[in-house]
Amino acid sequence: MRDAEDFDTFYAMSSRRVLAHVAMMVGNRSEAEDAVAEAYLRAWNRWAKVSRYENPEAWVRQVAYRLAVSAWRKAVNRIQAHWREATDQSVDELGPDHVAIVAALRKIPADQRRVIVLHHIAGLSVAEIHQETGIPAGTVTTWLARGRRALAAHLSDRDTFETGRERRDA
């Protein structure tokens, strides 16, 4: 009985955060919801082992990300249709900054998007990203730098377009 209570507490404390992270990494909330639900089911089925991990949340996030990527590989055409549909949807109760960041994240390569979300949104260090994903720390650092530059370009262009202000060089 204690395992069920522990898992329920773990789920309640982490599920919204993991869903937000995976949704930002994969760029599609509905795909993320499916992957995260499956990842938590797998965590429950292995809870005796997963609960002893140093960071069970990282395990769930990694499984969810891999499930989402696997689904992409199996159904490329279906995913493209979801992306087209997702760009036309309006999101309620989100500020313009959030919407702009998510839109910019969708425009950068998936590898860069993943490390940007893990570092800046999930708050993981480069070493933690390496540990969770297996990506070499140097590669994580490179992707972070490239991702930041790519995001800045998309966000700066959007700001200039919407406000009519010229972009100033610092």
C-alpha cells in the first residue's frame, strides 16, 4: 500500500512539470500528453525500481521524450498535420511572452530545443542534462549556445515586426 501512496505523491508533485517540459521539447502538447501518460504508466509498473533512482522525475521525462520521438518516426505525416493544426490554435490564459517563446522554440532544431528546455525551463545543469540524456557535455554546451542564438533571432524579429521598432545593435 505504501508504494501506491508514494507513487501518487510523486505523480502529483511532478506530472504537470514533466508535461510542460516534454511539450516544450517536442513542440506539441497532445503528443506530449500521450507520451507522458505512457511514461508514468511505465514508472508505476516499475515503481519498486524507479523509486530508488536518484531522480525518478528525470527517468519519466526521458522515457516520455523517447516515446514521443518514437511516435514521430512511426507516423511522420500524422505529426506534420498536428504541427500545422497546432500553429493555428489559440492558447487561452497564456501571456504573449510564453506564446512567443513556444513559437520560437518550434523554429529551432529539435536537439537544440531539447537542451534549451531542459536547461532554461527544467533548470537542469549541463552535467544533469548529460546524465539524463547521454549527450556529451560539450555537445550540450554547443547546442545551448546555438539554440540561444537561434531563439534570439526569432524573438528579436518578432519583437521588431510587432512593435514596428528598429532592431538596435548593442
